[in-house]
Amino acid sequence: METNLCVAGFGGQGVMTLGKFLASATCDSTDKNVTFFPSYGAEQRGGTANCFVVISDEEVGAPLGNVMDDLIVMNEPSLKKFINTLKPNGTLFINSSIVPEETGRDDIKLVKAPVTELALELGNAKVLNVIMLGVYVGYTNVISPEIVWDTIEHKLGKKPKLLPLNKAAFEKGLELGRSQR
């Protein structure tokens, strides 16, 4: 089994952190092979950012970036840029708070997650990436949610006051992802 994922959005939306959390959780706690490949735009905050995560039972070469099983888009420019990399029957995860649902494709699965709105409801827009990670994990079961949470908890360990908010965000995402299976 191999899963190719592209995560894309504006700088400042936590795209790289989402990819790093998923890659680290998989690498540190499973026997699967993982590749994480980041790509930054000209500016960090507000510019474009995307990353590729490949999770495989076999050895992984360099991520190709041209055929994705799953695509997470956090903004409309990312949808336009990467929609054609999603293979037929692939799954598109959109931040439905700001990304239009019209994809121009009828051969893919669509998972809508209003992560910007949900993050604001939780009191901090910065957790939208953790919500989307929860949506992805809850929908795909690509890796155990407990393993992912353990990684988030470890990575945020030096900032324990952030843990309750991030836990609530991750749980909200898991619930939303599972409900759309």
C-alpha cells in the first residue's frame, strides 16, 4: 500500500506543520516508510506553501508530485493549482470555509471541512491545520488517531498550555472526518 498526499494552502495556515505531524507520527510509530517534501512560495506568511507526504509499505523514492491519492487544499489558489494532480477516485479534502466546492471534476471523492470556521469557534484560527489533520486521519484511517495525537502532544510538549486547544481541534476534525466516510 502506498498513499501519496499533497497538502497546499497559504503560508501561515500550518500546511507544513500538518504534513510534519503526519509524517513524524507514521515514521516514529509504525513500520511504514515515509517521505516528507516541503515547498515554500516566495513569502512564508501569506505566500503559497505545499508539501508532499508519501506513506508506503515499500521503500519510497522521491515524491513525484504529479499523481496524488489524496489532496488537502486550504485555499482556492491551491485548488486551482493541484486539482489535476488528484487521480481518478482520489479524495479531495477542502477547507470549505474559503474554498468553493466546485472542482470541475466528477471522478473524485469530496470531503468538506469548514476548518477556518471551526477554528474560530474554538477560539484560535491557528488550529485549523490540526482540525484538518483530524479530518484526514478520521476519514482515511491511514494511521491510528492515537499515534497522531501522541506525536502532536510530543511536538507541543514545550508549550503545554496549547495542548487542550489542540486536542479539542484534533477531536473535532476526527469526528467530522469519520462522519463523511
